[in-house]
Amino acid sequence: MRTATLGDLEVGRIGLGAMGMSHGYSGAGTDDAESIRTIHRALDLGVTLVDTAEIYGPYVNEELVGRALAGRRDRVVLATKFGLISHDGRVPGGLDSSPANIRTAVEGSLKRLGTDHIDLYYQHRVDPGTPIEDTIGALADLVRQGKIRYLGLSEAWIGTLRRAHAVHPITALQSEYSLWTRDQEQILPVLRELGIGLVAYSPLSRGFLTGALRTPADVEKLDDSDFRRSNPRFTGENFARNVRLADQVRAVAEQAGATSAQVALAWLLAQGDDVVPIPGTKRVTRVEENTAADAVTLTPEQLATLTALPVAEGGHHTDDQMKVIER
């Protein structure tokens, strides 16, 4: 696999999001053995960036990733996140990026991941109760201690990003970015000005762009715990319109001799060598399909057709979830 750069950090240009192996999607946590095989297969195919977070589960996804990486740690750029769990109960169920909470969080993540350092440590969501300068200052201390190597933010916006970067270099911003979620194109020029890479989560729009969900009945079959059941893009008229948009992506895929997922990832890769998608999966077959997007080259006409498509109908998160996403 070819490589990409996130600040000074070099990674395989397609990463792996591990969340769905343990959290948020139908079947999560039901086949850890297949999930571990998926991580191993991803590494064999050139994936280096593996992404998790303490909130996934909570905790069990980090434990799973730690088991999968035993004996393979030196092959991985390991990323995890903090800030959605308040470990001392100061902010029950809320955001906590206070220095004290960070110090507790990192020790737990290191133990669960079975490692002495985290390569890329993200603030999961911006905490309005803690100045970003205090958060980044605490993280910079962890860098000096050797417990983390690089710093990241997730779903932060321009002002916060600049303030954070002024305290300590930020290596990556992780945000939702795909054919269907394009607001990150407003911040890309700032990222490039500052030398910060963009890690794109949900690059396949939570599986919608794979073509796996075609009818309302498909959504109804999802587990009650599957958060797509309440996602605005998967409900009512939004769903019907988005299926038609997915069909247009599939038409380009047929021209390109690839799958819809591969075309959606290839479009993202074409946006720059500082954009790294982290499609999530818990199946070997899917990780093989996704990583094969590295070899897909879209024509200028195909890229233009995809770029001209409208974004999906409906928000990419619920209203409550959007309250903790900076825009």
C-alpha cells in the first residue's frame, strides 16, 4: 500500500477503524476472533493506522485491539481517544478534557492496549469546560514523558485548532469526511497551512455507500443498539433519496470496474496525500475490499461526476450528537 502523511507521521494511506468491532453497529462484540483476524489481515495488506477509543464499549474495544496487536505492535501506528468519559465523575456523562482526567485516561488506555506508548492520541470532542490550552499543555507533558508521540483533535473547528496548534503541534484532525459529508472541505486549507493531516472517519457513510442497505426493511433488521436506526440519513424520505444517490455512485463504480466502497474511498484518496480514510469493519472480506481501493484510479471525468453529487439528505449525526461537534 502507498503511504500518506499526517504532519510528520507517515501511515498507510488507508487505515482501519475498529469501533464497529465492539460498539455501535449490529453484531458488535459477537465475534472477537473474526475481528482479530480482520486486524491481522489489514496489517498484512499494508494498513498501519489502527483507530480506537476508550469510549468504544466502553473500554472493550481498546482491550480487543490490544489483544490483536500482541506481537505486532511495532507494525502499527496506534491511535486512541479520550475525553468522553469523566473518570472521577466530575462531569457525569459529559465531556472532560481536564488535565487530571487526561492523566487518568492515558494510563487506562496504555494498560488496555498492552503498550508503553500511544502513537496518536486524540481529544475525542472539544470540552467547553476546559480551555484548549490547558488540555494541550497536559498532552504535551505526556509527549515529554514518552507516553504519547503525536497529538490529534476530533471534530474541532478552526479557532480551536489554531489555539491548540499554538501550544503544541497538532498532527491530525479526525472528522467525518466522505462523498456525503463535505463540510471538512472548509477547513482543509487551514489544515494544510498548519501542516496537519485529516483522518476521515465514516468514509463510507456508515455503510450506506457500500450498497448494503437498500430498503427500509434492511434498516429495520438492524439491532436495536445499532445507532443507524436513529441516524437522520437512514430514516423516512431521507433514506429513499440517499438510496438514489448511492445508485449514482454505483454507476461510476461499474464504469471503473470497482465496488461502490472502493470508488468512494478512491475519491477521498484523490483529495490529497494528507487525507487518510479509516473505514471500519469487523470482517476480513470487507477489509480486503476496502484496502484494494488503493489500486483504484478514477478518471478526471469520474472524479468530476462524484464531486458534483449533492451531499446526503439529513444530518450525519442526531441533533444531540451535533451539540458536541464544533462547526
